[in-house]
Amino acid sequence: MPDLPLLDGRQLQLMDLLYSTGSVTRTAEALGQTQPTVSIWLARLRTQLGDPLFVRTPQGMLPTPRVEAMIATVRSVLQGLRSIAAESQQSVFDPATMPRRFRIFMTDASHITLLPRLFSQVRALAPGVSLEAAPIHAGMGAELESGAADLALGFIPTLDAGFYQQALYDQDWVCLAHPDHPRIRPGASFGLDDYSREAHAGIVYGTGAQLLDATISRLGVERRLALSLPGFLGLPAILSTTDLIATLPRHIGETLAAIGSLQVLDCPVPIPGFQVRQHWHARFHQDPGNRWLRGVCAGLFLRAVGVGQKSGAGG
């Protein structure tokens, strides 16, 4: 089909008002323009459509048959444009009154370190909002893209093209031990030989565990795993009743140490640090509810480490 000249909303309003009022003066007043300006717009519209459109008579500006034939369509399109504008203005999220369920992918560590504070804050600000904590898995990128989930929190290096991310805080590594450990005294030095001598309890799943295992293997450090665990929940009870030690990211380590009255030791193994981030898909970057939830997370957890940026090749 040949290219057809498209009318904009201003031109449609001009036709509708002239048809209703029969007056350039009153049309100009309704549009907030001067009469000469409206006359110029009408002249351009006549040229564009190849029709006089409105003819001056003693009864005012009367429409030509061309306008009579198209005025219903003009008004229908205008109503559609007004509906779009109204929906855009209503696209806000009022947490105090609006119900919504947010689904957030979280690491096991985030369930313990982040979720309690996040839920408490959301509960206080938005009584109609509920949260669902979903496990990290390989297909979560597709769920974030589709809107089946809203956010991902933690150390998740697999989310790349098409996603925004915001660093919340940095993590290094610590070791935990019983406060009355027979060979590790509070305040005493704890070196690599001590680390290799002791038996360990280790978390075997998650991106943090993968980073730890890769570093241990690369450096050739001996770590005797006496107990392997799928998650963190039982670790404080185990460490507080045995002489095992554990190597953990600092935030979850210090949180579990407080729960189990454990001692926190600087890790003698140079394990690379990382950043805990929140991730969201570019489709929902401007979604009011998603923006609100990200703002709550940033307000709770952000520790002066940068602002949102798009990651990967899609950036």
C-alpha cells in the first residue's frame, strides 16, 4: 500500500471542534491557541487532505461532505487517544491501597538475611501486598521476562542480556566456629594451616558455594568436608554443638553467628568477593509496582555501591 498521510491528535481535535462549534474563534479558545494559528493549522490540513474541509457561510464554518463522512472515525480515534492518555496517567502504584503479589527469586542466604527485613517493610508500607520467595533456577530469566516473577535478589551472575541490575552491597568471606572451640580461641590467629587442619561443614548448592569450591580447587587448599548441607538453616545448631567450622559470605555468616552465638573469623583463603544485586527485566523497568519494590529493596539494603544499570549485551 502507498504511504498515506497520518493525522496527529492536534489535527483530529481541530476537525472535531470546528465541526462542533462552526467557529475558528471558539476552536482557537478551546485549543488555547490564537485564531491566526488555528487558521494556519486548518490551511495545512486542507492541503494534506486535498479538501476544503470547512466552508465559511453566514451560519458559520460548515463541513464539506468529506468531513461529514469521516467525523465519526475522527471522534472514535480521539476517544481512543484519550483512553490511552488516561490509562497512562492512571499507571501508578499506590502501595497503601493497591493489592498486588510480587514474586521474587532469592538465594537461600537471602531468605535469612534479606527476606525478614523486606517483608516487614512491605507489610508496614503496603498491607495489600503479598510476597512469594521463589528459588533460584535456570529458567528464572524467562519468568522475569514474561512477568511471572518480578525481581531476583542475590549473587546471580547468570542474568545478563536484557536485564537491569543494581548492586546493593559487597560481600567478602568469613569462617564460623564454636565460641569454645578446642583449637580455635576467640582473638587468636587463624591461618591457612589452621583452616586446612580442621574439619568443615559446607553448603553444596548456590552461586556462593560454586565460587568457594572453584577457589579452593584453583589454589589447591585442603578443606576436609565432614558434613555437606543443601542450605544454611541447620548450620548454627551444627556448629554450636561440634568442632566443625564453616566458610560463608560475611552477611549470612554474621547473621548465623548471631543466631548460634558463634565466633566469626577472618577467612585465611583469598576467596574473591562479590556483590549482592537486585535484577529485573527491561520490559518492567518503568512498571510502577516493580519500581516501587526495587525502591524498597534499595532503601533497605543499598550501601553506597552504584545505581541501576543494564547488564550484558542487551545494555
